[in-house]
Amino acid sequence: MKEDLEERVANICTVGLWHQALVLAAGFADMGHSAHGVGDEPEVARALGEGHTPLFEPGLAALSRRNIKAGRLQFSSAYRQAAPLCG
């Protein structure tokens, strides 16, 4: 059963682009899932997508950049666009 869980890749959306949602999205992406953080601040979504984290959490910036580069972590301010990606 553990092997089955390890092989599954989920499409996950977090609502919000700040502390808890950002840490969750980056963590899920680092576990191999496709994570999409969505919030209502376009400038924050753009900065996050470029690998800039607006808060300090040990290791978060490197974790985010690594998963953005791997294509597992995305950010957006368009809820309608993000909804079909998550499921």
C-alpha cells in the first residue's frame, strides 16, 4: 500500500499566497505533487512565480525555487484559471 501512495501524483491547489498556503504548496510540490497556489494579489503571485518569497521561513525560498524550476509549483491570481488544474 505504501508503494501505491508513493506513485500517486495529485493536483493540489492552495487558496492564499501567504504563510500557510505557501508553505503547504511548496511542501506538496517537493513531495512530487503538482501544486498551484492561487490568491487575489497578482503582484504577489508574479513574485512567487519568479522565486521570490515575501516572508521568511527557513529553507522556503530554496524549496520554492527548486519546485518552480521542476515545474511542480505554480502561482496565480486567477481563480477560474486555477480551478481546472486542481482536482
